[in-house]
Amino acid sequence: MIRINLLPVRAARKKESIRQQLSIAGLSILMLFIVLGGFYWNVTTTVSQIRGNIDSARSELGELKKKIGKLSKIKEQKAKVEEKLNIVRDLEAGKKGPLSMLNSISEAIPDLAWVESLKGSGNSIVLSGFAATEGVVADFMRGLERFPELGSVELEIVQKSKKKNYDVVSFTIRLKKERKET
């Protein structure tokens, strides 16, 4: 009987099978490295783009901070200028105030009344003088009340006295201005 030795064929097939499996495993590992390399390259590119965006955003932020600094300086300067303008306006208004007050008082004085002194302190003005009668003093007070810029009119003292051998009435009137709330 003839014997056929199949072992070398089986061994050859087994070697061929192992070689195929090693080739497939090698190609699979190579494919895995290619995929991982592509993924790594993609992630690295994305990271570098994000870092570039962050750098440009930081430089833009620095420029904006400089502009904000300049803007805040301009706002401070504007506030100072507005404050100075308000002071100038107040001074101009104050310049006209005493003149109009004296004009109003002179218009309110009746014929038979004389003002000897006018003293101002704070928000009040004290007028002292004399008149022919109490009625003239009352007319003077009514005349002062016609001018609201003078404030409220209060009679402090009224008394009879002699002035150069004439009987007269001495008076003291207080004008109180209301303080403006700012």
C-alpha cells in the first residue's frame, strides 16, 4: 500500500494560514495606525486653529481694553468739563440774582417808606427802615409779596419812633427764600 504523507501539506497549509493571519493582523495594525495618525493630525490641526483664535481674541481684547481706558479718560474729562460749565452757569445766574432782587425791592417800596439797611445771610434778607404809618409798612409788605423770587415776607418788628422831630414807624422785615434741592 502506498502511503501518502499529508503532513507537509498540512504543515504548509498551517504555515500559510498563520502567514495570512499575521498579514491580516499587520494590515489591521497598519490601518489602525493610519486612522489614529489621521485622527491625531485632525485634532492637532483643530487645536492649533483654536490656539490661533485664542491668541487673536487676546490681542483684540488688549486693543479693546486700551480703547476702554481711553474712553474712561474721555468720560472723566467730559464730567470735569460739565462740572465747570455748571459752575459757570451758576455764576452767571448768581450775577443777575442780586441785581433783580434789588430791582424788585425798589419797585415794592411805597412813597412814604425808606430802607436804611439791607443785610443778607444764607437764605434770608433782613430789611430795616422807617415809614410814615403802619399802613405804609403793610403796603410795602404787599408789594414785596408780588415778587415770588424774594421768598416769603415776614414782619419781625414794627414800632413807633421819632426821626428828626417826626413821628415815624420803624420796621424790620425778613425775606426768606426756600432752598432749592439739588
